[in-house]
Amino acid sequence: MLRACVLDFKGGWSDYLTLIEFSYNNSYHNSIGVAPYETLYGRKCRSPLCWDEVGEKVITGPELVQETVEKVAIIRKRLKEAQDRQKSWADVKRRPLEFHQGDKVYLKIAPTRG
């Protein structure tokens, strides 16, 4: 993921780590049904408009908003592609379980606390 973004944006990976983290944490995850940020804080995240380090060239106004929106869109697209690729690999080996009456099966029961 990080490698793909660095190739797209032409720069060091540390320059885009915050945007990639933002995109990942605010992307929908099937396993939990919402974005991780929403799960943790109970609300949607605000846009990262002023994440500049001291000494960096500061882009202000519409330029910053436009650049950030474009990069977040590209990162989200890459995340979706990676998720689809991982799902297709997982589905290759997946098969539905079939049980018939009288089959013997192992049942794992975890001990409960309390």
C-alpha cells in the first residue's frame, strides 16, 4: 500500500504516511461494518487540512484542500484494490461446509470466565 502511493506521488514514504493512515482509518471495513475511526470515537473523522511539520512548505486555502482530496481519493482507491485482491486470494481456498445427519464433528468450546 505504502509503496504504491510513493510511486504515484513521487516522494518519500514518510511524507504520505499520515494521509495513508487517515484513509485507512476512515475506509469502510466489512469485518466491523463501519470505519475503524467511527468504531473507536463514535463519529466520522474531520478532514486533515493542517497536518504540516515545522519547516515544511505550507500550502494554504483551496490548493491544500484540492491536493489533500485528490491524494485521499487515490489512497482509498488503492486500499479498495488491495482489499479486493486479498479477498480473491482468500476465496480461492474457501468452500462451503456440508454436514449430513449422523456426521461426527468436533466442537471446540472455550472455557468461560466467571
